Amino acid sequence: MRHFFSYLIPFSILFWTVALASDYYEQLILKPLPQSTVLASFNFRSNTTLSQFEARNFQYFPRSLGQILQHVGTRELHLRFSLGRWDAESWGARPWDGTKEGGTGVELWAWLEADSDEEASRKWLSLTNALSGLFCASLNFIDETRTTRPVMSFQPEGDHSNTTLANMQLLHGVLPREVVCTENLTPFLKLLPCKGKAGISTLLDGHKLFDASWQSMAIDIRPLCPEGQECVLQIEQTIDMVLDIERSKRPRDNPIPRPLPGHELKCNTSKPYHSSDTCFPTDYAEGQEWALDQVFGKTIKGACPLTDPEVPPVCIQVPHTRDIYITAGASEIKDANKPSRCYQVPLESDFSMILPHMSREGEHPKTDADEIVKPETPLLYAERSFTGHGYERGGVRTILTNPSPDTEVEFFYMESLPWFMKIYLHTLTAHVNGVAGSKNDIIEEIYYRPALDRVRGTQLELRMRIPPASTVFLTYDFEKSILRYTEYPPDANRGFDVAAAIITILPSTSPDAPLARQKTSNLRTTSLLLSLPTPDFSMPYNVIIFTSTVIALAFGGLYNILIRRFVGANEVVDSGVGGLKNKIIEAVAKLIGNSKGAKGKVD
Amino acid sequence: MSSSVSAAQDDNISSESKPAAAIDSDSSETNDEASSLLTPKQPPPEKPEDIRRRSYIVASFWFIVLFLGLPIWWKTTTIYRADLPLSQMMDWADGRACSPVFPIKIAIDAPNLQKEETDNLLRITQQALDSANDFKGHHLQLETSPLAGKRSTPDSDIALTIRLTPGDAATSSLHSQEPILEVTYPPNSIPASDAASSGFATYLAAQLRLAFSEERNVMSYLLAKSSMPFEQRPLETSQDSSDSLAKRMTRSLKYSQTYHLTFSLFTSGPSPSSWDIESAIDEYMQPILDLLGPIHNFTIDTQVQLYATPGVQSQVLSKEDLSSFINAAEWPLSPSIGGAPTVNFVVFIGNQTIGTASEIGTSQSWLIPQWGSVYLLPPSSTNHVPSEVLKQPVLTFASHLLSLLGTPQSGSLPMRLSTLTRIRSADVLLRASSSLGSLARLSLALPSISIPSSVADGVAKSMYHLQLACSNLGGTDGLEHARIADVEAERAFFEKSMVGQLYFPDEHKIAVYLPLLGPVGVPLVIGLLNQIKAWKAARAGKMKVA
């Protein structure tokens, strides 16, 4: 104890410099997308120096999370809450290159400090339980069967010294069934220094966030060691959401979507059949108009005063030709190189912005290109689905498309499957464009850890390379296990969720590759719903009754044959049931006689 | 259907083996054939070996049911109940196993007296103490100081040192820093070697009793509160003092070896966002934490929380507001993980004040029982709270920490802490004993509860450590043993697997057993009854024949 405090003394002398070193950063990037949607990316970052963290002095770094990390010796932590599907066909490349999103449900991976696998498992259990309490999520259901230790797909993002790297263990767990909702957002906001009371976090509201077409909440904690400075521990919180503008603009007092009255419909008048009673709806993108407070339901209540005043808190990625009106007091900074502009938000007053309707006709007709930036093409498209039928076997097919006409793409494909889905690895095949190519061309490396019943799931990691402008069909077959009665979850007939496959696209090795290819990027398929043979859940009692009946029948028959005496039909002695019958008749007769006697007395 | 055919079917094996009898019965049938239309024919009398065979069958079925079925059923459905030493557990809970006696060693340091004189004074004072002792939990033991003359720190066993110095009159005062009772004695007051009593010795005894009166009150309060029927329990404590004791004891935290101290700065707005808490703790809190070192360990964390709205919005806080001031839903004051209890110290910066009803002016802090304390600071223009501003809050927190730990209020700090050790030992010992008692009562009250062997283990460990604690009371060793005993007793009491089978209703058992046991049991029982009836009839017939 005394020892511990003797360490503190130099820290307290350093305190002023330390206080300056720990900083806070937040930014909201809005990006209108095709089909009348807008992507809002919230990013919050707080730093604390490692020395302050180890002395347990928390300033902007949340204490509740910090003490969990210290308790279980976590070096790096990544937590994801996701909902919905990113429509890559129309929305293009993912925000943050897909590095800040998870599969549907909850995903958690962390590097723990542990000397042995058992120690890592123990710490992992205590980490998931603690986080489960903190984020009100069922993270404690990530048990051994849902935990994998990825070999290739994940790399630490922070700066770690070689000695710490040596005894760090990576564990990864997914809960695809978890429904992310408001109770997860509230603790998320509590971790922010400005707590949703100032700055861009005031826009966050459970009703809008979980009504989005796609949303992902991410928490990343990693140590960073900038050159020549003290190492810091950084917590980065990210929320990405794709809002449907029409849906979000719907007023609160009229939440149920109803068909528009005829005169409010926007019709495409160029169609030859357009008339007063026929209407072809116009293209989505035409004439998008929206305001920040319309889409989010509220305005930004001043900037968070903890941020660096140089960093503009709100940015929007639209062409410079797009008209935008902002509230007074805020100032606009246009980026000359990119179609992007940012806004400085005053400290104390509300901020909102309006993107008015831009006329497609008239003197200066505007086009789509004036309204939105064309989305970037993603490096890879991926979709995964089940094939086959019946309750015994099935198959999985993943379609991976490389849209680039000239560059090949190399990536890791990782599946962590539940144990009751037993894959046949020999059926794993990859076809290019439907032509059966040799598997070795596409799959370069396979790491496979087979499942053990009720102990661990299957882990399959593939290193693949797809040639330019081609589509790869990756298929494999599997067998469905029959579960024990108690292993079925509530509502078992809905099916079992299978976690998303994780695709990690490797950075290009060639020096002249474009910027997007020089970084690691991620992609996740949707999760699948596997239907297993489900029993009739009143079965145990039925079984008891049925077997009892059979046993009773057999036993009764046998026993009676063994102990009964068989006599001729004309030799039956009047006894047993007959005797009982006689007794009853006698008793009834006596009763009648008694009542008659009583009546006679009355007369 | 002819009757002769069916009879032949029934007994065809025996009829073949015993042709004479069969022919005999057949012939009787043919004789009666004419009269069979009017009266039913009597079946042929059963052969004795048939009857014997039938009874063997019934007996063997019952044998299987009783000696194979029943034991299997018993074995597979019985609930495991480990043997608990129930009577010993109840002994602990009722205080029969251990009567806590705290030997308190008091050294007499009299540099100016001869050894014989000191010994003599010691003997007479000890007699005076023993005769006046109405509370057997305390045993004040006098001894001559082994370090007589030296001014070094006394032995840790010695709770108090009496330093005798010659003076004009008999006066005594407790040293404010060290566990020393300064006593001056007038000349000629030292008793002679053959004196049976002495005024000065009685005075000394009374002073000693006074010095330990608070501890005695707390101890007797603890014993009185526990279910132990101590014969030495009641001291003539007044209602007021026992009320204030009750208040103090309920305020203090549950004993633990380690406490987490969390210092939080809450502000209602965006500033200040940093504070010099480390240096303030180091300067104002650390000395007390170091003194508490032998009894408790402490870990410290600090946090800054901005934009915190208190649970009460009013400008002047009334007494009722204080309990709801902490906004538990929004303020991140979650207890630390790792088992040890958390003590929260909150500095709130805002323009709220506490209205004290009677006096003019306001105070700034209050203590929340078993939780921590809150200090209100007025807002300042700077973004940083310097160490000087934190001096008063941290000093207040230090004194609040002492009362949250249950430290007595009088005496010098080392003496208060040694008293704290004894009080805590007694407290933990009593709590562990009462947990054992509750477990014993629980296992008696619920015969269907399962008791895994881990519970029995925990109980055995707990009782072993209780025994050790009871024989080492008064020191830190005893405290440590009592703590282990308490932990083990609690673990045994809160064993999860005990309650798993508890809510299995009897209707379920009927629903499971009845479909099988009904149809199987009825033929078995009726077969047995018939057999008994037949046997009785046969015996009656035999008697008649005889």
C-alpha cells in the first residue's frame, strides 16, 4: 500500500502536464446516400496516459470501464452492437472501411494478458460478465461454445511492446441473437465525458437510432504510443447509422405509415401513362430536402467544451454546389480538396442545418451529382445463404464478388459456427464465375478447428485471393445435430442464429495502390437463421405416460396370468365384483326402504 | 364352451402328471351334469402345490419390488444432504461454544519507583479491577513495562501504558497522540508492601475503567444485539447511549480486509474538469490510511464526472433532500468489482448549500451510512481544482472514513485503532456464529433442501477458524481468523446449489409417479390381499378340520 503511494508522488508532480496530455475529441460526419438516406457517423475519442490509468485516476476515460479492464488485465478491447444490414449495392463502401462495425447482435473481442489458456478463459469469463452488467447486454451468454481464438483474422490495433505481445491472448465471441436496443445506448452515452448533454451526442436518441435502417455502435480501447510521448490508452466510441430520411421526418404524432393522399404523391410526369388517376412514383433521390432537427428530432445543444476548439464538431460530405443553411453563430469551413465541409458550433447555443430542395428544372437545373457524392465502390461484395432442405443436412453458399476490373483482392474469411452445425470440410469448394476452378488457386490457406459437442464451436479461417472482376462461390455442406431437451432456447421454432462471417481484406502490397487499398478493411455478411429439428416440448410427460401405460399393460397381463386361477364359465363362484354389485344393490334397497319407512311415519 | 375343456387347459400339465386325481374330478363332473343347469357347478378344488406356487409368485414379485425397486428408487431420487454438525453450530450461535474474553494488557511504567513498590501497586490495583469488573468480556491485565525507562514504542500487545510520575496530587490524563495514560501521584500514596487496599490503587483502577468505558459499551451492545444469551450481557447502559451506539454501529460498513475508496468530482456544468486529488490524498488522507494499515488495506481510484445533475434541484438542501441528493440512476458510482466494499467520497461542485434548520449558516458535508460521504464545494471560475481547495474536503472524508469504519470516538488514535481491532473481532465473530446458526436452523426447517459437501466443508473450516479466533481474541490474528470464519460461513450459507431443488412441487412428483405406480401397484396390492385372504381362509379351514 505504502509502496503504491510512493509511486503516486512523482505522478502528482506531473499532474499538470498530464492533465494537458489527456484530451477529448468528437466529430459527427453526415453523408447523404442514394435512395433518400443519410449516413451519420459519430466519433468520440478520449485518451488517458497509461500511468494515470494504472494509478486509477480517471478523467475523461470512464472509470466503470477502466476498472473492468484493470481487473481482468485487458490489453485491448473491441465491442460492437449492430442491427440491420448495410446495403452495399446502393450505399457503396462501408464507413471507416468496415473496421468499426460488427455482425448483427453483439460482438466482442479482446486481447487479455494471460500465461495459459485456462487463465485466459477465466479472465474472459469475468470480462464478459462484467461487461454484461455494464452494458445491459446478455454478454454473459458468451461461453466456451461461443468463444473462438482467431488465428489470422484479427491483429492488435494498438501499440504493444514485444514483451506484452508474447503473453497476450485473443478471444472472440459473438451473440448473433442479441437484440440491440435503448438499454444498450444509455450506458454507452454514460461513458462519454459530455454525457449526451452537450456536443454532438445530444442528437443521439434511442427512438431514432434503433429505427435506423442500419446501425452499429462500437467501443475500441487500445494503447497508443506516439513517438517521443508518453503512452496513452485511448477509448474510441463510434456510432454509425443510416437513417431513412422520409421515415425519420415522419412526425412523432403520426408514427404509423399510411398511404399518402393522391394530391401529395410525387409522380413522374414524364411517363406516357401519367394522368390524374395513374401515378408512377419519382426516383427517391429527386429533391431530397431535410434538416438536422427534422431527421434527428432535436438540435445540437452547443459544442462540448472539452474538445479542442480547432476541431469542427460537425462535417457533411456533399458537393460544394449543394445549398446548406445553418443557424446563426456557426461558421462554415469548406475543404477545397474534397467535397466536404465542416461547421464550428458555438458553445452555448443550439445548432441545426437545413438542406433545402434543389430544383431540377428552371434556369440552373441541378442534377444528382450536385446533391450527393457518388458512393465509392466497395472492394468486395459478400453474401451468404443456406442451401439444401430438410432437417438433417444443409449447405452454406457464400458469393464473393470482386468488382474491381484490374486489381485482385486478398482477404481472410472467418466463420465461427455453433457446435450443432457440423461441417464436412471435404465438401468445401470454391468456384470462380461458376466454372469449377482448382481450389488451390483461390483458397491459399485453411485453418480449421473442428467442433466438439457442447464444448466448442467450429472455427474456420480461410485465406483467399479473388482475381479481378470475378465472382467466387464458396460452398460447404453441414449436418444438423439433434439437441438435448434443455438445450433449446425459448422460441426454438424460430431457429438458431448463426454468426456473421468476418472478412478481413488485407492491405495491398503494391506501392501505387489507391488509398482505400492501403489499409486493412473489414466486411461482415449477414447472420443466418438455421432451423433445427425441434421436438414437441411436452414430450417428456408424454413419454412418461406412454411408457408407463405400456409397462402397466404388460405387467398387469403377465401378473394376472401368473396368479389367477382359471375355472369354467359355469363354475364361477359368486364373489369379487359380483359381490360388490350385490352389496351396492342391497345398500340401495335398504336406503329406499328407510326413506319409505320415514315417509310412512310422517303419514 | 364346455367347462371341462377350460379346466383341462388350466391344469393340463398337472393333470398329466397326476392322472388319478384328474380322472377323479372328471368323474364327479359327469355325475353332476344333470343338476348343472339349476345351480352353478363348483370348480374343482385347487391342488395345494398350485396354491403354493401362486404364493411363491406373489412373494417373489413383492421381493423384487421391496428389495430391488425400492432401494433403486430411493437411491436415485434421494436428495444429498451432507452431515452438518448441527448441535455444534447451534452452540456457536447461542454463544455456548465461546465466550469472548478480550485480555487487555496494560503496562505500568514507573521509572521513579522501586520494583517492589511497582509490583505491589500492580497487585493491589489488579485486585481492585477484578473486584469491580462487572463485564467479563473485558479482562484488564496489569504488568510492569518490559521497556521500563525506555521511550521507544511499546509492544504491540500492550493496549495502554500507564506512566507514573511523582506530583502534588493524583491526576490522570490520556496522551493525545500515543496510547499512554499519564498519571501523577502525590507523595506517600504508594501503598506499603503489606497493604490490602490503597486509595491511589482504587483511583488508578477507576481511571482505567473510565478509559475503556466506551469500548465496553460497544462490546456489550454487540453482545446484546446478537442472539447470544450471555449471562454477563447487560450493563446498566442508558437508553440514550444505546441509541447513539446503535446509530453508530448501523452507520459503519461491513467489515472487510480491503476497501475501495473512490473519490469522485461531480460538477453540474462543463467545468472544472481536473483536480489535484492525488496530492491532496497524499497529504491529508495517507497518514490515516497508513495507521489503519494493520487492520485494513485500501485501494484508491478517482474520477471526474461533468454535467452531473443531482437528484435534488433545490438551491438549499433540507435534511430530507440529503438522502436523495445522489442521483444513483445517472451518476456512475457503480461499486468496484472484486468483492471488496466501495466507500464513495463525492465532491460536488455546484451552488447548492445545506440548510441547517436551527443555526445560522450552512455546513457543507454529510455522511451517508454504509456508503460514503458528500462534500459540497462552491463553483469557481477556474477549470482546475487545486490541492488547497481540496484540503478541507479530504480532511472531512478522512474523519468520515474513520466513523464509517466504526472507530470509537475517544482516546488517542492508536488506542482507538486497537479498540477498533477488538470491536471488529467481536463483531465478525458474532456474525460468523450467527451465520452458522442460521444455516443450522435452515437445514432443520427445510428437510427437502439439498446440502452439498462443499457446505459441510465450509462449515468445518468456519468452525475451525472460529475456534482459533476465540482463543486468540484481542489481536490482529484473532481478527484474521474471525474474518476467514465469516467468509466461509457466508459462502456455506449462500451456496447456490442448495436452492436448486427447493421449488420442485409435490404435484409434479405425483404426475410423474402416478401413471406408472397406479396401474402396476393395484394388481400387486390386490394380489397380495387375495393371497392373505386365501391364507386366512385356509388356516380357518384347517382349524375347523382339526
